[in-house]
Amino acid sequence: MFARTFTLIAIIAAAAISVKAVCDSGVPGDTYVVKSGDTCWAIATDAGIDVTRFQAANPGIECNFLAVGQRVCVPSNVSGEL
């Protein structure tokens, strides 16, 4: 029983590692939690993407009113797409 459970856990863990993260908006990327002083520009720049791409991945986000603790999508920086 232990071996079967261990094998199942190993398979699930391997699958989780190989799956690319997708934000709630359906865009491949990671979720970022806004900290005090963050701006859309700063988050996008730190991720190596432009603000337009950041905003497209976060429809409905008001860049002038980011709240501490708010979750935003940071799209994956695919080589050649800036």
C-alpha cells in the first residue's frame, strides 16, 4: 500500500512540475501579489515585459489603484516578445 501511495504522489508531483503556470485570465504566466509601492510599470519592468502586455494579461486592473495584496498576472517573457 505504501509503495502504491508513494508512486501516485510521485506521478502527481512530476505532472505539477511540468505544467506551465496559467493565470486566471488564461494567459501563461505567474500570479504576483502586489506589495506596497508597486506600480504596473514596475511589475512589468521587473518581469522583462512592457506595460501594454501586462495590462492585456490583466483586463479590468486599474493601474492607478493597485491594492496591497491584490493578485495580478505576470505573463511569461517569451524570448523575442517584449
